[in-house]
Amino acid sequence: MPSFNAHLLTEVKTRNDQYDISTYDNGFLIRLFVTLYNEDRRSLQIVCDDIEDVIEYVRAIDKIGVDG
């Protein structure tokens, strides 16, 4: 599984106010709904190997504006 990659979030303009983090035997899954700069709405799923990557993504996600 990939490690933290900030490029995954570069096209994201805003995000929903809630997102989920699921734990599995072999890693983590972050799910969130986002709006891209071209106004497309989509679900974004990010797979992480370890908790350090999850923390980095949460920090990056929290810097994104919330849909309002």
C-alpha cells in the first residue's frame, strides 16, 4: 500500500464536514466526500499502511475548506 501522498488532495476544493476512518487487519481506509476545483463531487478513498500515514492525511484533510 502507498505511503502519504499529498498529491491525492491537490484537486480538492472543499470537503464534507465528516469523514470516516476504518481499521482493518492490514491497514486503514479513509473515506470522504469532496468537491473538486472543476465543481465535480466525488467520494475519495485513501488506503494507508500505518497510523502515521493516517495522521498525515487527517492533518492535510483538516486544512481543506468545508462545504458550506
